[in-house]
Amino acid sequence: MYRKIINLPYSNYPEEFEEDFSDICKSDLLQTELIKYLEDKVEEKEFWVKGYMKNQFCCGMCSSSSRIESKHRVLKLYLNSGKRLTELFQIVKQLEKKEVAKMANEIEKSRKNERKKQEKMDIIKYFKEIYSEYVLEVLKDNLMESTNYSITPITSNTWYLLCIFLN
């Protein structure tokens, strides 16, 4: 039974996982608290069971440890034991800027593709006959902002207000 529980994340197919999980739940060898714990974890099986993760695009990284290991590799390139704490913060800030810039580039590419798709939308076709090109571009911007998130820099005041709001 122990092996069956340990091997749950490595189930290659959803049917295999469901069968093993059913056997585990039916077992008299486990306490009800453990079965309840496993049932709670099964609700998020798409995040940790190989058979379910294969159905999602994950850029070849099917476990959280490989993503973390790639972050560690990047940090090791820039950091060593001889760095001062202030240098550490500067490096982390630079890495963060790189990631935000990369994400902003991806979002910008996505926006360009979305603008092309918006030309086919009924609302744009309707207003195209009535309004100028400028009004249509503003309408497209408003449509994109209503359906997408945009990256904006967080100032220290915004961060403080956000912390107050969340508490």
C-alpha cells in the first residue's frame, strides 16, 4: 500500500491513477485521516499527477522541481559566497527586471495578435462603418484592457496600499 501511495504522482495515465487511488481508498490498512488527506490532495491532481500534467502545455517541465532548479542555476551564475548582501539585492532586482521585461514582451506579442483577431469581431465591424480609425483603435484598446491584465510597475506606495488592502 505504501508503494501504491508513493507512486501516485508517477501514474502515466488518468485511468491508472484513478484505479490506484480507488484501491487506496478501499483499503482497511489506512486511517480515515490519511484517506481524507489524500482525497483533499486529489482535488488538485492536475498539478502533481504525471498523467494529468501531460495534457497541459508545460514547455518540457513537468515538475515544479525542474522549474525551481532552473531558477537556482540562474542565481548561481550571478551569486557566490563572496557577494555582499547589497550586491545580492541588486542582482535579484536585475533578475526580476529581466523576467518582467520578458513577460512584457510576451504580452506585447500577444496584444499584436489579439489586435489582428479583433478586426473580425462583430462589434468592430459594426463600428467600422460609423466611426473613424482613431475611435476604433481606442475601442480595441478598451476591449483588450477589459479582457487582459497589463503589467504596471508597482511603486513603494502602491505596495504599501496593497498590503493594507489585503490585510
